[in-house]
Amino acid sequence: MGVFERVKPAKKQGGKSSKAALPLGQILRMDCIEAMRGLPDASVDLVFADPPYNLQLGGDLQRPDGSQVDAVDDDWDQFDSFAIYDKFTREWLAEAQRILKPTGSLWVIGSYHNIFRVGKTLQDLGYWILNDIVWRKSNPMPNFKGTRFTNAHETLIWAAKGDKARYTFNYRAMKTLNDELQMRSDWLIPICSGQERLKRNGTKAHPTQKPEALLYRILLATTKPGDVVLDPFFGTGTTGAVAKRLGREWIGCEREEVYCEIANERIEAALPLDESALETMQSPKAAPRVAFGQLVETGYLKAGITLTDKKRRFKAKVRADGSLKCGEHDGSIHKVGALVQDAPSCNGWTFWYFEAEDGAMKPVDAARQTYLLANEP
């Protein structure tokens, strides 16, 4: 793998191009817009983009213990105004559209700070949105201040060049990957952590490194072996590493020298996907988690009813937010169950009972199972 130091303007090729004209397996060490302008028309099968989020943090983030959160505050994520960010977005999306083959497609990932602005721009340019995918993080960072919901997902937009485009979608592979069920648009994948998280001098090498499992699914779903994948915001090379693993060609654009060095080392080592990530993606589908509050808000257990233990020693009132009130104790079904028994823990699903319509006393887990059956995909 070499480093493509300079890109010469490409000749227009009437919608056709040869791989020989492309800097395959190389990082273009320059601004992504400049780099893409040097590539031929209709030469790339897939663009995966993880652009700057333009985070509006409004100051440092602190944990409850006073330590500072290692948030994204790098210069490359800073824009002076939305207008400047929108201009930058339009320029790189336009170049991506030009270099995509008629059968190609685009993936963009972002947070609530930027993904809606990106989505509007790509629609204005004539892209056709195929799906928006919710990457639901199984281990998100909590909201330490308690002022908002925990930000537990990011959004991916998958788009074709136009509404009539014949894009690649490996439906069978996705169904097989999902234990013979249609793959849905909400993906539960852990954030990058453990051995997969790249570090330099004991700190994160990149603040927004994406998990290889995420790119594995995207490339497996929407490319074929030998296809050319371009990542205009290459970072530490996750796209390149996964593309190499799956037999796809890749091109990266990255102007930060330190990221280029890390990506080179990573891809040259041909790191395999983390085994735990592969097992998670290929294991039988786990039953969806149901919170007690979901049963209350959907009416399977109504706010205001009284729950009791099996021997009717304790009575607890169900409140509108799914919490219980039992004498001086209040909290979740598990917490209150433990407190009334003076026990270290309690499985509230089996401890608390409710009176069913037929007059029988049933554990609240029975209501949960009814909910799951009614909402089975």
C-alpha cells in the first residue's frame, strides 16, 4: 500500500473508467474535495462518508466525579457558521455524486448536529434516499448532567444517485446475517471499544472511530467483491481495513498526517474483525428489551393500578412514568421490590403481581410476554 501524494486532474471518460486510473489502496493526503476532483467520472462503486459533525458543545463536558469527557473538539470539526458547513457539505456531496457509478450508492453517518442538514443537501443535489438507518449503540455514553435523554444512536443515510438507479443490495446476505429474518433499519452494534479502539500514548487515536462491525455490515450489504469503495473522511482507516478484509478495493482521503500514519499501520497489518463483533452479528436474534414503563405507556398495565407480591404482603401503586410507590419507598419495580424485602436485589418481573381481567393474579412478566408477542416483527 502506497501513499498517493498528489492527484492530477482526471480526464472525463463518458461514464466509463478503468481501475488502472484509480489510486487504489492509497490515502490521498489532502482535502477530500480536492482529492475527489482528481478522480474520473463514474469510477467508484460506493462512497462511505463520516464527515465532521460540526458539534455545538457549548463548553467542556464534565463527569459527576469532575473529570473531563474526551469530547470532539478538534479543529477539523469546527465551522464558523451553518452556512459555511452547508457549502462544504454541498461541495463534497457533488463530487461524490460525480465519481459514483450509475449503479453506485452513498452512505453518510452523522448525529443530530449535522445529519438533517446533510440529508437536505443530498436531496437538493438529486440523490435518492433509500433508507435511514439508526445505529443504536448498546453501550452509549450517559448524559452526565441529566438534562437530556441519553444520546444512544447515530443516523446513517443510504442513498442512490437517483430514483431510477440500479444500486447493489445483497438482500440474501443481510437476511442470512440476521438469522434468516429481514434486516431492519435499526442496528444494535456496540461502539468502538476494547482492543479495537486505537490508541496513541494511552489516549484515543481518533475521537469518533467507528466500529468495524458497522462497516462490515454496510460493505457486505451494498458492495460486491472487487468493488471500489471511497472514504472521503478516512480517519484511522476503518473503511480500508474492512474493505481489505472483505476483498473490496479502497481509496481514502485524509488531510491529518497523524491519522494517515495510523491508518497505514492498521491496514498493512490487515487486522481482522474483532471476533466478538462477528459473533454478535451472526448469533440468533435476541429478544428485544422491554422496559416496565413501555407496558404502562402502551396500556398493557395501566397507571394507577396496584401491584402486590405473590403472598399479598406488600402493595405498590403504579405511577405514570412506570415507577412504583409503596409506603415510603419509590423507584423501579426492581428497586422497590428489593427495598420492601430488605434484600440486595430483586427481579421485579417475577416478584410483583397484578390482577388480570379474569381475576387471576399474574406476574408482571406475563404482561411483558403478551406485549412481546403482540409486537413480534
